[in-house]
Amino acid sequence: MRALNYGTLLILALSLCAGEGNAQSGYGLWLGVKPASGERSASYKKQLSALLFPVTNEMDSIAKQELLSALNGLIGHTPKQVDAIQEEGTILIGTPSTLPHLAREAVAAHLPLMGTEGYGIYSITVLEKPATVILANTTNGILYGTYAFIGLLQRNEDISSLAITSQPKVELRLLNHWDNLDRTVERGYAGFSLWDWHRLPGYRDPRYTDYARANASIGINGTVLNNVNANALMLTTAYLEKAAALADVFRPYGIRVYLSARFSAPVELGGLENADPLNPAVQRWWADKVAEIYGHIPDFGGFLVKANSEGQPGPQNYGRSHADGANLLADVLKPHGGVVMWRAFVYEDTEPEDRAKQAYNEFKPLGGTFRDNVIIQVKNGPIDFQPREPFHPLFGAMPRSQLMTEFQITQEYLGFATHLVYLGTLFSETLQADTYADGPGSTVARIVDGSLNGQAITAIAGVANTGTAINWTGHPFAQANWYAYGRLAWDPDLDAAGIAEEWLRLTFGNDASFINALLPIMMRSRETTVNYMTPLGLHHLMGWDHHFGPGPWIRDKPRADWTSVYYHNASKDGIGFDRTATGSNALSQYSSEVRALFENPQTCPDEYLLWFHHLPWDFRMKSDETLWEALCRHYYNGVEEVAAMQTVWEAQRGKVNDTIFREVTDLLAMQHKEAKLWRDACVLYFQQFSDMPIPEGLEPPEHPLEYYEQLKFHFVPGI
Ligand code: BDP
């Protein structure tokens, strides 16, 4: 008996510890609430003393629960629920149909600016009593408005004179999961896939709800469940039932499910002879399959397709074009309201003279030939999610077709889930890049939000960085990248620093000294990584296949454009890829203003110098250093900046919980080690060609080049 009691106590104690651990782990993302400061708490209590929130459906009910539980955590108090305004300090939440009298208030004038997903949050006076209103045309807007309001409270904002009207600028705001049916995640560094296919549809892991909640809180409204390197099995009835179970969980959070479709599925699943898009039997097969999908998932969003790229099947296998392939699927989805996101990340079968030119070469001639429910999904840059790339030349080049941007949130080329790299700056850099397609101000953001070309369907995609890791993303700061992507999908013109600050406050609280210390680090972190990996426009220097660590020496692979030497072209006479008229002339794919910016090495911004130019080692930089000296300086600065990050983080001891403090401390130490590995390997490798000394005062690499070249990394995640 005594033993049993002891055992029970032990279990209880352990589970309490586990609970504590869970709260400390970062599982709660940016949604955790901490008590508001004394003064704020008192004013919030007064301003939010009563709640008038008619609930008409599950989504409303979620929003209401969120608000009540947030208030409980913030001010230890939940407002009295009322049916009519009785006192000052009432918060009213609803649509013109659930709160008809609001339609008579002046704030109703803002409703046309809210569209179907937007919201307004206003401080008003009703019946001569000060009140707060969250107003929207739809329940989706109410959900987003409620999350936004909770965010204000979490950030300790003054809510006495609110006048916020917000509407997403992009209609389809999607995550792309590169999740396989065996639960591995291609380029995933945060554990296995969240989707427990084996136990679906029978068991719905509560984590699916937490996933939906996190996404809804930042406005993400769609998710592609499976890898773009798609398995046709995803389209079988058994898997559609599983996908439907996920869709059921996500629906009340405003999230629609999409699937990656394998183009050859009619052959693999339907037993047809081919998957030729002009074959009537193939067309029938897809029409039936799509009808079946809508039987399972009535609000199914549509297909994402990777075709004729990296070995994936596609219309070109039958001599047809990308437009033929995309339109086949578009036609069968159209009656159900679905869309096709057709990826422009393509590879010719033959080796190209410059891989950066391929997507443009293949897609530009097809401009205007896609159906109106096709959106061409274009990676942010012309190669492949490198630490820095110029914007993709297709942006601005296909005004008669609908385009969307694909970003990579998972850090395939930016240190996996080990390096602290805030990607809000990378995303913004692309979004704010000016294509000059229609004169100055023709930013990528304006193509994504449809305002430049009057594009009817607007969309954006981010390759997810989530997995079964307890904190979702592996690195605690990688949560910021999920957050930033969602915020920029809502409004591509938001400021990356503003988003980072929001995230820091929501995640860690409002301690000004902590925010002031961490914000500059986050804002600098991507540039730091570029410095120690691929400075001055270098790209594609990573390890072979697994993409971990440096591999500038990679050569002699099945295709030249899978090697590093193809991209950096280092030799005794210099380094860099000549993409001007004397080289591949990839620059000709950009407008004349962009060409003018990049084509002269004397004026080309340093960030893109070796992307566009092949230059001698003694080329004089704007800084008056030689190219070689500048290259070394960037590599060494990168490592020093990581060391500076470590110092700043160390000073935060006691300001964040121990679990996260220790995790970030250890990860920064790993980042420092890996940054040095990158620096030393690259500097030594390039030095054989420059024949110049590492500038004085910089510590020499620890080992000779051969040491770095022979390093092997086994079972690197994400392959
Ligand atoms: C590359 C990844 C590869 C993806 C491919 C894609 O290494 O795993 O399949 O992108 O986007 O960056 O299709």
C-alpha cells in the first residue's frame, strides 16, 4: 500500500514536472499569455468588464474561448457576458448580422474595407458608454480580429483609442508541407511529420488543433499536406479519408486543405497507358478523381504540382507544355472552385548554359495561356532558396498570367534548425524588390497582392518548418520565421523589424531590455549567415545532396548545375558567375532598370556582385579593398557576429525560462562552430586560386583544406 502511494505520488510529481517542462518548451508558440503589468491590468479590467459576443457557429465559439482564456491569463479575470450594453467597458464582437445595431454606428462605414476575411477594432461610444468593438463581415474576420486584439493585449498596448482596419492583401496564404507519407519530411529539421497518417482518420491528434490555431492566429488559411515530390498514393481513397479528417479539424480555423498531385497518377493509380494531358481518358480520370476528393473534402482548395523537375513526371513527357498540364487540372477543378498552383521550379533534361535562366525560358513564352484558376508558383529567386538571391526574373515578366511567390521557411540552406536566422528580412527583401515591370514601384509584393496586373486570384506559399519537435520548429527562434511568413502573407508590405518585435513580445514578454537586445540580433542574423556562408553574391556552395555545411569543392556530379564549381567558377583568374552580356546574359531577363543596377561591376551592389559578375581577385571594391580581402572580411565578420550574438544572449540569463535559455545557448555555440567551419573551408578553398594571404590580424584556419574536404556527415536530417 505504502509502495503504491509512493508510486502514485511519483507519477503525479513526474507529470507535474512534464507539464512544467511543456510550458517551458516553447510548445505554446507566440500564443502564451503572461500576466499584464499592474497598471495595464487595472485598465484592461475596466475597459473589458463585459462581453457581448453572440456565437452562431464553431468558429465564433473558438474566437470567444480564445478571448476568455487570454483575458484570464492576462488579467486573471473574464468579463461578464451580457446580451446588451449595460455598462461602460463592454467589448462587442460580431458581424452586421449578429450585432445588427452596430450597423448603425459610424464604424460600420469601414465594413467595405474588410472584405471577407478582414476586421476592424475600434474604440467607440455606444449609448454614451465607452466600448471596444471587433467588427467584421464574416466569422473568419471575427476570428482574425480576435487574435489581433489578443495580440494587442499580450503586447501591453493601450486599447483606449483603437482604430484599426485590416484586410489581407493576399487571398490564399498557404503553408506547403514537404511531408512524406512515411512521416519523414523532405528538408525538415524539426522531427517527423505532424500528420500521423497511420492513425488517421481514426485518431485526430490534438496537436492538429494546435497547429490550426497557430496558423489562424497569423492569418494562414490553407495548407498543402504532402510533399511536392508527390506520392500518387495520396490520391487514393484511403488517404483522402485521412486528409478529410485533417480538413475537418482545420475548417473551424478557416484553413483549407490542398494536396500535391503527382502528374502520373492516372497511370499509377488508374492503370491508364499514359498521363498525356490531351488524352480524353486521362482527362476523365482526373475529373472523376477530383469529384471524389470533393466528396471527401467539400471545401478542398486544389492542387500543387511539381512537374518536369528533378525527375518528377509532367506534361513534357508527352511533348506537351506546362500550360497543357496545368490547364488539364484547372478545368476539372474549376466547377468545384479549386485552383492549381503550378510550380515554375523546373529543370530542363539537358544541362542548361545557366540554370538561373530556365524557369523564365520555359514559362515566359506561355504567358497568357493558363486558365484563370491557375497560379504559377515561383520561388523567390531564380536558383533555389539560397541565403541570398536576386528576385526571380519571372516576376514582372508574365503580366497576363497569375503568379505567386514561394518562400522556404524551413532553413534548408540557412543552417537547418541549428542556426538563429530570422527570415523576415529575407522575405521582405524579395517582396520589396522593384521589378520595374510597369515603371518604378512595381515591387514583387504588388505582383503577389495582385495590384500590379489586376490579378484575380492572389496567393503566396511558404515551405513549412514545422515537425514533431516539442517546440514545433526545432530552434526556438525558427518559430519567428513561421510567424513572419504568416504576417507577410497577410500584408507583404509589413516591416520585418516590426514583425520581429511583435514576435519577441508575444513569445517572451514585454521586457524592454530583452527586446532591445534581441531585436538587432534578429534583424542582422540573416546577413550574418550570408557572410559566413555565401557572401558577395556567391551561391550554391553547400555540401552535396544533404546540403549541410560547406562544399565549394563539389564537382563531377551527374549534372554540372548540381555542383558548386559551376556556380562560383573560381580559378586563378577570378571568381563569380558572369550573367552579363559577356556571359550567360541572365541579366537580359530583367527589365532595363534592373539591368542597369546590376550590369556594371563598379556599381552593382556588393550583395549581388559575384552572382552577376566574374571578377579578378584584385578587383577594387567600393571599400577600396581587393575582392579577395573583402571576401575574407565577410567570412570573418560572419563568425564574429555569431560570437557577438552569443555574448548578447548570455546577458539575457534569467530573462527567459531555463529550458529555452539553455537551448538557445547551446544552439548558438553550435552555430558558431559551424560558421567557423564554413569560413575556414571556403577561405582555404578559394585561397588556392587567389594565391593571396589571409589579411593580417585574422586568425588562420585551424586545419588544412584537405581536412575540411574529407569531413563526412552521416544521416543528416531532411533528405
Ligand atoms: C530543393 C530541395 C529539394 C526540393 C526542391 C523543390 O533540395 O528537396 O524537392 O527544392 O523545391 O531546394 O522542388
